[in-house]
Amino acid sequence: MFRKHLIPLATTLLLISSFVLPVHAESTNWYYLVKTYPLMGNDSALTQAMNKLGAKGWELVNCTEGDAEITCIFKRREKE
């Protein structure tokens, strides 16, 4: 009974993956930016600084909190 449904299921998954997964993935080059911000209890200042970077095409990748600061890593596609 299970084998009867296995082939149609496998065929369906293969068909779906051909639409979802690119056959030829293009190589993307990235610029990276590391910024350290002081933690002063003012989230709006940090939000404003990050929004400015986002408007310039920078995407936040990761943040690490230190004693009184936060270090953030951003990336942006290399312009062609």
C-alpha cells in the first residue's frame, strides 16, 4: 500500500523542487561592515542608526552584546 503512494509523492517533490531550487545559482559577492554602538538605554538612537544603514542597502546579519556596547555585522551586495 505504501509503495503505491511513494512514486507519485517522489515525483511531486521533484517537480516542486525544480521550481523552488535554482539550477544555476549565481555567485554573489558581499561587502561586510562591522559597527559598534554604545548601549545607553536609548533604543530609538540605535534603531535610527540601523534604519539609515538599511536605507543604504545594508542588511543586519548578527549582533553581539558586550559590557556597555553592541557590535553588529551588516552585509550588502557588491554593486556591479
